[in-house]
Amino acid sequence: MRKISGLLILISCAVLLTATNCKKACMAGSGGEVSITFKPEHHTIPIYGSSSYVDTVYIKFNQTDFPGPSPSNYDLIVAGNPNENFVKVNGLKCGQYFVFVVGFDTSAVWNTRVVGGLPIDFSETSGEKTVIVPVSE
């Protein structure tokens, strides 16, 4: 009887190890196959980069809390292009990120620097996503 219960424990451990090793863990970072288009919006109005102030996305890997405004706190910084209302980031892996976006609302109403951030978490290992990032003065 002891041999059978010992064998069952051994088989259970083998099944458990196999099951946990088969599922690939998501660890945020560069080198993946996910592209995300970040779209900053100020009071639901898209923010377009200008030649003097392009929209910029700061990304912190494996974090969901705001790491602060300093660029040195981020793992990846991607600048947008003038006259575009988005910043596209290519080559991300699945996982958790904190995203901080900086832009400039050039409208006559505001004409001011705008910032905003949010945590994102995704499990897809390939494809394209779009994320609206609310920004404010």
C-alpha cells in the first residue's frame, strides 16, 4: 500500500510540474511581437504632436503603479511624430506595464502641456492593440 501511495504522490508531482512549465509566464519587456498604439486625449480630444513638441510615451516594465515623472524611472521611451495623434510602440511582450504619456495641447482653448498615465496588462503574445490615454494639464 505504501508503494502505491508513494507512486501516486510521484505521479501527481510530475503532472503538476509539467502543467506549470507548459504555460508560458508573461514577463513584460521588449523583444515580443505585440504592437500598441497609444492615443493621448485631453477632454476626449486627440492630442497631435507638433514639430516643437512631439507626444512621448514612457513605459515601465512589470509595474502597475506610477513610478514618477522622471524619464530615468522608465525602461522604454518612445517619441511620436509631428502631426500624428498617436505613438506606436512595437516589440512588446505580454505582461504588466505602467504607461506615462506627455504631450502638448495646441488648441486655442488650452495651449498647455498635458500628461497622463495608466497601468496596462495583457496576455496576448502577438498582434496589435490600441490604448486611449486620458491626459490633463
